[in-house]
Amino acid sequence: MNLISPIYKLYKAWLKRQIKNGDETRQPPHHIGIILDGNRRFAREKGLDVWMGHQFGAAKINAVLDWCWEAGIKIVTIYSFSTENFSRPLQEVAEIMKIAIQKF
């Protein structure tokens, strides 16, 4: 069993409680920004084609957005593609664009 999984679940519950409940001095955020990063690195570590990492990342965004909604965060800005990404191989850019069309 992966030891990180139970620790991550505890952290996730703690973080959600902190964000949702806040305290007298801190209100839950209304808006957060997310920069997508590490999809290619993830794929390479798993021995997958890099575009598969983008697929996994896109699937994870759905879970993150669900979590934000449950935590009361109503506005999320996602930075998903920079102009520098156009210098990647054409097939990878095409796969990213396909994902963008499907997800956005």
C-alpha cells in the first residue's frame, strides 16, 4: 500500500476544513488560481508518452474543481497553456489542444 495515500487523504480533509470554516480573522477564498505543471514529468516517470500525462492532468482538474466547489470556492482560474508550450513537438501540442477542446 502506498503510504502517501492515507496521509494525503488526512491532509485533504484538514485543508478542506480550514478553507471551508476559516476563522475570525480569515475567510475562505472566493477565487484561486491554478497553474498546471508537471504533466510531462509525471508521464515520463511512469514510462508513458508525454501526452498521456496531459490526459491524466486534465482528469485531475475535474476532481480539483469538484473539491473547490465543495469547499465553497466559486471562482477558479486555470492557467493551462503558455505561448512557450508552442515550441513543444507538434504532436504533443495537437494532443494538448484536443484535450482543451474536450475539457474547456
